[in-house]
Amino acid sequence: MSAPSPTTPPVVGKPAPPGLAARLALRHRAGGVIVPLLTALIAFLIGGVVVAATGHNPLLAYRDIFNGAGLNWIFHPTTSTVDAAPYNLTQTLLQTTTLILTGLAVAFAFRCGMFNIGGQGQYFVGLYIANWVGHDLAGMETFPHVVLAITAATLGGAVWAGIAGFLKAAVGAHEVISTIMLNWIAIWVGTYLFGDGGLLQNTANPALPISNNVADSAKLPVFWGDKDLQGLHIGFFIALAALVIFWILLNRTTLGYEVRAVGFNPDAAAYGGISVKKNLVRAMAISGAFAGLAGGIDMLGYLYRYGVSDIPVSSVGFLGIAVALLGRNTAVGTLFGALLFGGLLFGTTHGLQSNVIDPQLAGNLTYMIQGLIVLFVGADVIILTIWNSRRKLRRRAGSA
Amino acid sequence: MSRRAGLSRERLLDPRSVGKTGILLGGLACFLTIPPIQARSIVWTVLVGIVAAAFGIWAVTRGQKRVGFGAMASGIIGVGLGILATRSGTSNLNTVFRPDLVASMFVFSTPLIFAGIGGMYSERSGVVNIGLEGMMLLGAFWAVYGADKTGSWIGGVAIAMLAGGLMALIYAFFAIHLRADQIVGGTAVNFLAVGITGYFFFQLYHGDNVPSGISTIPKVNIPYVENWRFLGPAIGHLNLMIWLSFALVAVSYVVIFKTPIGLRIRACGEHPRAADTVGINVYRVRYGSVVLSGLLAALGGAYLSIGFGGGAFTDNMTAGRGFIALAAMIFGNWRPLGTFYAALLFGLSTALAYRLPVYSGTAATLFQVLPYVLTLIAVAGVIGRTVPPAADGKPYVRQ
């Protein structure tokens, strides 16, 4: 890990290898929207090869996943709500809501040149706090209760990530290591909180390692679908608003300017009078705030309670990495990335009704595609090479 | 105190060694109250703890702040745990602190040692490997498949290493040749491994139908020793892989610090340009180190499934052990022996976590989280700062 310790003098006379943000900028210029599309395409192709090699029809499998995600609703939107398609679509959008926010968390830190791999932990902290505030303050009016719980969850995520930002700014501890450790600490904190004798364990049945339900006053209103069947809640609009806030914050404020400057080149930023340390902490805290918000609205929107056994299953924080990388760490890109993975997440598991591929296989196919996307997105060179050779071929074809 | 009498006068008054002795005494303060010594009076633990803290204060006043504060913390924690132990029932103590706790510690530390040492090779050569978890998981699954299909645990281990090595090779290609961001690449490896193992586990075994009684890595029963009172249960029946992990640590120490190969690996991790200048093929050394880390991580995974797991695989069965291994490597300051001690400490922590529910689930959880908290403290530089290789994580471009 490349954390510069305060004692090592900066190497003079040698150009530093391009930083993460600089390389991303390169890719912005070079690829536009094509590179992410190409990346996703290659990942789906390789996934399809695996599916075919194990004796399933990949085209039919992808069609069933598409339908499982409820995206076939687009072709016949007038079907009644009893049908599977609208229900599946609400579930896909529920996942999308979470992934937008965990994606933004990763993206924001990236724009400051940091890799926040701790979205999962920050998400959990938001989840715990929302459950605590949502249950313990029962009897409040709905609006202040919801606002209070969501704010608390957001702040919780911000503090959790802020620890990593502070450690990086204060002693140069690499944020990847500290956020990984904070992830696992958050996981075990949750195991304690909801577990036997934990602070947030339910009061009704002490034998169950599950939390209390949040009070009705803290639940987010559902605007599409059945409230008792995990309908789509207004957190979806909070996530969309977060996308706008993310864009404004980064592109139209001094804070965003400083954060991006530090991301491009910390030395140049410092030379220009920007406090690098302050921005590292700030960017990390804002990044964590997005993830904490995700946990908060998940808890108040449709989970309502959480158990010890739910903790190791959740991977939305990690999926946020793939979402942000695929979305090139921009607001619009993150929206589409979240939509893709939201659809994959639900369409390959609970939504999938297929005689071609089992949900267990398809669910793991999602992980494979996610891994492949992250792998190829990380290797901008390979995608650029393919893209450039394509252009070269076209030029050659044009001149011939 | 008698073990200090034989030391020379300079050594005796060196604040650093005094501080280190203080840390050990803090551990002793706690150790006195548990079986086999099991002093039931708090006098002994408090006395030893005070001495430990005093050593710490002395070291701090002589400028050795980190070691000194460490000794003070060790003394206080030792006394705290010691008092807790004297308060709890003798039978409970005997349940937790049987001699086989030592064996249990080795069981939990072995996968950490394999993956941690593997990670050390990779990072010493300048390639960050947070994909250890994934390579371990691949090893765990393909070991089961291999042992099932070839009918022998040796085949299982071989196929596990093949899978881990192959994934490491792919990762190395992306990290070294394509100069992909290594954290992103490692994350991808972890995702891929979850997907691949989960997919093929269902495809090949329908998620649970691993035939029972597949060949597993044998235990080593040491004649005579296995019947001894303390050492018998502690080291008499350890798995072959546990002994191999000890050997691996010793060999790695020699390789890294005493051989030209180790010097080359370290050179590539500290200053690849200089290494290149003197004719070392940086790419080749890095490829070798990363693939080696994949092989070793897969061995750790194979131990989980066909060693101590008895031939069973479950989805995502590594459950973060790769990350604890990474933590052990960092806590051990990117050194073989340091990694070994850290892995033992973390293994003991996990072993205790599995036994402490006789007292309370909370205490057990506390010991589960201990490795991560300790590593966080270590990277924060509160007690003894960890220093990674200078070029760790930086892609190298040949000129």
C-alpha cells in the first residue's frame, strides 16, 4: 500500500505514476459511454460462455433474468398489479435505490482519489442506527421521526467512514486497509447488537437473534405496490435526489472543486492552497454518509428489522463498487449501473422463474458478472486497446 | 523474574527490551489465573500486572513510548482479564482452557498463516493482493472437487493449488501487464471467486450433495508425545497442514531474508527501477510472487475444506479469513515471523471466541472482532507503526 509516511521525502525528478483520478479522466476522454457498455458486454459474454459450458442456454437464461427483474413490464405496462412483472420491477427498483446510494459512496471517495471499500460497513452502521432510532422513539410524529432516523443513519455512516479518512489524513493509514477492518468491525458489532443479549435484540422473543421492528411512525410511505409485500417506498426519490446532490456537490461547489483537485493531484492541490488532509476526511465522511443513508432508508423503507443471519448475506455495499466503477464515478453512470445490478440482483434470485437456469446458479452468475465487470473496468488499458483497434479497423475499412 | 537474571547489564537496562518484557509480563498476569496454573487469588495477577505497568512507565520515561505504552496497556488488560478469570467458576475455566486450546489455536491460525505468508510474498514484490480471500475460497472448493474426483487428498490439494494459481495468474496479468488498479483487481478476484465457487458448487453438487467420506488431509499422530498429559492434546494429533505451515514460515523467513531470490523480491517491492537497472526482471519476479501467493492462499483454503473441515464445502466458507490473513500480514509488518505470530494471536482469538459462549455471547463476539481492531490500531500507528514496502501497489512501467 502506498501510504507515504511523513518521514520519507518525496521522490524528486521522477514523474509519479498516474493516480487513480487521472487515469479515470483519461478514460472519460477516451471512451465516453462506450467503455462501460463494452465492459458490461464482455462480462455478460463471458458469463454466457460459462452458462453455455455447463449445459444451459445462455440466451434463454438471460431472457429469464430480464423478465425476473421485471423489465418486461416496459413492453406491456398496462398489465394489472397482480402480475409478476410490475411486482418484480418494484423489487428491482428497491435494490436500485440501495445501489444508487452505495454506488455514490464509492464514487465520491474515488473522485478524491480514495477507494472506499467500506461501503458495506457504513451501510450496516446506518442500518443499525435507523433501527435503533426507528424503534426506540416510537410515538413520535411520522415526519420528524423519519427525518430524525434518516439523519442519524446518514451521520452514522459518515462517522464510520470518517474514521478511515481521519486515519489517512492524520497518520497516512491506507484507507483500503482501514475500511476493510471497519467493515468487519461493523459486521461483528451487528452480530453483538442483534444477538443474544445485545442492545438491539427484540424484546418479544429473546431466543431469536433478530432486532425489533421499527415503529410504524418511522416507516417510509410506499407509493407503488403493496405495503405488506415490500412495495416501492419513497426512498427511491431520496436516492434520485442524492444523485442530483452528488452532481451539484462535486461540480458546482467549492467543496467539490477541492475534492476533485485532491483526487487529480494532491501535490498540485496543496500547492494551490487546498488542504489535502481536510479534504480527505471530508470526502470520506460524505462518501460514508451516502452509504449510511442507504442503510437508513433500507431499514425504514422495507426491511423494518434485521437479524444476525441477515448480516453475512448482504453485499449491497460491495456491489456499490461495481456500480460506481461501471458508472465511471459520475451521477448518471451510477444510476444506470445501479439499475443494471439492481435488476441482476433481484432478477437472478427471488424474481427468477426459469426452467433454463436455477436461481442458485443465476445468483452466482451475478457475482461472476460483477467480478468480471470490476476486473475489466479496473484494466482500462485492455478496453482502450479493444476500442482503439476497433476504430483503427473502421478507419482502415473506410480508407480501403 | 529469573529469566532476566542471565541477561547482560546493557540488555537489562535497555528501555526497549524492558518495555517488551513488560508486555510479556502483562500476558503472564493473565496467564497465571487460567489453567494449568490457575491461581485463584487476585494478588498474583495484580502484582505481576503492576510490575508490567511499572516497566512500561520506566520505558516511556526513557523515550521508548510505543513499547512502554504497550507494556502499560498489556499490564492493565492482563490484570483486568486475570481478575475476571479469578471471579469465574473453576469448571468454566477448565472448559475453555483445556490443553487442546493450543491445538485449536493452530487449527484456526493455519489458514491465516498460508494466506498471510502468500500475501507477504506478493506485497513484498510490490503487488497488493486483497484477492487472498477469493483465492482461498477457490482453493477450498476445488480441493473438495479434486479430492472427490481423484479419490485422494493429494489430488484435491493439487487441483486447489491449480485453481488458486490460475486465478492469481489472471490477477497478475491485470495488475502487472495491464497496470490495472490493484485494489480494484483484487476486489474483482473476490467477487469472481464467490461467483465461480457458488456456481460450480450448485452445478456439480446441487449445493449440498458432496459425497461424504471423501479423502481428507491426514492428521499426524506423534508417537509417545500423543499420550503425554499436556503436549498430547496440544500437539499430538495436529493436521499435516499445520506442521507444513510451520515449515512454510521457517522456509519463507530464510527465502525472504537470506537468499538472493528474497533480495530480488524485496528489491522489486521497494524500488523496482533500481532492481530493473541491475538486471532483475521485475515483471517475472512479480508474476512469480503473485502466483505463489495464490498457490499458498489456495492451500489455506484446501485446509479449511478437506483438512479441518472434514471434506465439506459451504457457500462462501472462508467467511473473511482471507481478510484476517491480510490483517495478520499487516499486523506482522510484512515479515514471515511477524505474520506467523499475528496469525497465532488471531487464531487464538478465534479459538477463544468459539469457546467463550459458556460465559457470554458478547465476550465471544469481542474476540471475533479483536483481529480487526488490533490491525486498525496497528495501521493507525498507535503501538508500533507498520511500514509497507515502498513500491507496494504501484504498477511498474519498464523504460
